[in-house]
Amino acid sequence: MRYLILSDIHSNLEALEKCMAMASGHYDQVLCLGDLVGYGPDPNAVVDALRGLASVTIRGNHDKACAGITDAEDFNPLARAGTLWTRQQLTAANLAWLQDLPPGPCEVAGFELVHGSPRDEDEYLVESHDAPPAFEEATSALVFFGHTHLQGGFVWSPDGNAQPIPCYGLANGSPLTVHIDEGSRYLINPGSVGQPRDRDWRAAFAIFDSDQRLVEYYRASYNLLTTQDKMRRAGLPEPLITRLQFGR
């Protein structure tokens, strides 16, 4: 089985459509790690698309905030502004769907899906020293997580060392392949579809081949200017618009 793993789409329809086009014909199921909405200009179109595409979707912190489950008081002012705008745009059906999304961890075919961490759905796993407690909490040797918008993740070898998985300089459509070895444990971040923060503006995603035990990391250029133009016409804050082009 080949799983297309998406995370942190953040209402960026152009980025989502480019990822789906690049992955077309190379996956059997779509799994989403949350944060479908927030920041970007197309919350309803993105939710509509994922409702029809994904066999499993778990919630992210922006999904909770935009759906009114949390109050976004812990968000910075720009993220809060995007949240309030998104709340006003969501249809009743999409709002209800977001409210009903389950939290992680979610088990799928022997591996786990989380938004932030197996310990806490809102925890950030950024540095190698963040990883050991998450590995210890996980019930599977393979966990897919998002939230940080940083493509890569961590591998925990039998000797107890957590090492980062670097994913820099990928060419469009040419994947970096990581073999999932027996005896090691993995926290795999597919990266952010719509809001990368690893200084690469291109959309990120991953494909997991459970038969071959391979993870393929991808980057995809999309029509950034169209997304930015939509954001300006929607009246979203300019810093949210300009940051997209820098991937941070």
C-alpha cells in the first residue's frame, strides 16, 4: 500500500492542487495530519477537497482554533487574525466537519498519525533533543507528524541516539528516499503543503510505501503569486502574505 501523507495545508489551494498533481498515480490512500485551515485564502475549497480525498484526517491546532474548539489566545497576532478571518469564511458544513475531526494519535495499518507528538497533539518536535520523549510515548516504531512545517523528522537507532533526517535541496518531483529499517524507530514529518518554514517556499509532502518500507519526501513548486493575490484581496495581513515566498 502506498500512502500519500499531507500536513499543514493551511488553506493554500494552489499548493494542495500541485501536490495532488505531482503525486497522481503514485498512491493508494491519502492521510492528513491536520491543520487544513488557517493563514491562507481558501479554507472551504481545501476542506472540501480533503473531505473527498483523505481516508483519515486528524485535527491540528489551527483546525481547533478556526472551528472554535479553542480560543486562539495563545496564537501570535498574525495567526489570530488569520483564524478570525477563517471562522467568518467557513460554511456551516465545513465548520461542523472540522469540529468533529479526531485528535491523534491515530493508528493506521501498524503506524501512527499525530499532529504534533504522540505525547501531546500540540507539542512541537523541532530539535533532536525533543524526540526521545516522543519516541518513548509512541506505541508504533513509525509515527508521522506535522505541526512544525519542517520536512524531515528523526530516527532513533537501537543504541538510543535520535538523529535528524535532513531534507534540503530536493529537486521538484525528485524524491529523497528513506528506508524504514527493522529495529529502528522513526518520527517522519512530510513537511507543510501550504506554509513551509524550512526556508524553502515550495509545497512539501511524503509518500509511504508500506510494502517496500520506504518513505519518499517531495517538494513541488506551485503558483505562489496566485495564492498571495488571493490573500491580498481577502484582506489578510501582509506579513502572512510575504512570508510565503521565503518559506519561514
